[in-house]
Amino acid sequence: MLEKKSYPLSLIYVPINRTKTLNQAKVLALAEDILVNGQKTPIQLRIDNKRFVLIQGLHRLEAVRALGEDTIEAYLVRARLH
């Protein structure tokens, strides 16, 4: 079972191809929702040496960043083996 923990935003890397899908209107709407209701759904990360790579939750990550937070709740998942 996955364990939800807080991770520092400064250690999270977002792959370049993921940033192409960013919708600023969605980020702002999520930021408002998180401000009122808190972060409901953790993002997903995988470990890569001394940093974490975003797997899922780009808009949630950017919404939390926009709110000025230092950490975000996330699940640490294993990398897929190809």
C-alpha cells in the first residue's frame, strides 16, 4: 500500500514534455479549491537519485506552488520497468 507523505517542492523535477500540457486556468481553479478544501488527491512521484520525478499531478503541483507552499503531499511509486 502506498503511503502519503509530504515532499519538498524544491526536490521535484518536472520532465519538459510534461510542461507542454500545462493549462494555467486549471492551475488557478485548483489553487482556489486547495486553498478552501486542502489538497484532496496526492500527486505521484518516483525517486531519481537525490530528486523526485513527477509522474502524475502537474496541475496540482503547480497550484500548490502558486499558493506559496514549500511541500506537497505525494505518493512515492516505483518506476515502470520497460
